[in-house]
Amino acid sequence: MTFTPKFWSRLAILALIAAGVSAQLAWLHMVSVWALGEICGRGPALHCPWCAAAVGFAALAAMSARCGARRRIEARVRAD
């Protein structure tokens, strides 16, 4: 199956939106934890699904952007 540049651009946009929403939810979770005084003491460890999702979606956004950029470079080289 061949993925088109349109597919990669849509995947990157979707991943960026998901990363933003997930990061916002992780931030709200952090604020609520601090407000309740229930700091778990693990530091930056992934201790909840929101934090893990934020990291996962950020990695997906970076990966899809990198793959899309690589495909655009290959297309330019082939056109020359």
C-alpha cells in the first residue's frame, strides 16, 4: 500500500490536534493534582494515562512530520 503525501499531511494535522488536546488534559490533570496536594513523588515519570497519551501523541506528530518531510525531499530529487 502506497501512502500519498496528502495522507501524511492529514495524519500530521490529526496528530498535532491530538497532541494539543492531550497536552491540555495532562496540564489540567497536573494542576488538579497540585491543587489537591496529591503529588505522587515520581517526578516526570508517566504516572497517568493523560501524561502517557501526551507523550505518545507528541511522538506520533514528530514521526509523521519527519516521514512527510522525507517523502517531499525524495519527490524533489526524483523530479530533478
